[in-house]
Amino acid sequence: MSDPGDLDAPEEIGCLEAIETLYAYLDGELGDAQSLARVEHHLGHCRSCYSRKELELALTEHLRRSARSRAPAQLQARMRKLLDEF
């Protein structure tokens, strides 16, 4: 017989579904509470997917920090030239 407390447990999802929704999850774009709960439940139990989430968060933070830096003058000149030719 099942435990009545299990009625509130989120539906189990596999790694493929968790990874397919990971970016929407990280960007706060999962529209409904049930999808959010399923992904969080999976991340709480799957070391591989949790590690992927942590990698994506670290990469995003690195890119955010890098975006604050100015591009080298040579790169800026090349980009201007490419845009002018376009």
C-alpha cells in the first residue's frame, strides 16, 4: 500500500528530460510548479545531472564576468571591418 505522503511527490523524470529542460530551469523559464518540482527532484537525486547544472552555472558566471571586460583593440578593429563589409 502506498504512503499518503507520496501523493505530493513529483513525478519522476529521467536524465534526458532533465537535461532538455535544464536551460529553461536555470533561466527561470519553467512555467509551471509541477515542471519545476520534477526537475528539482531529479537534480536532488542524480549526481550526473546535478554536476551538469553546476557546470552550466559556473560557465554562465564566467561569461558574465568576461562580458565586463573590453575586447582588445585589434579584435574591435576586425569586428568593425567585418561589419562595414557586411
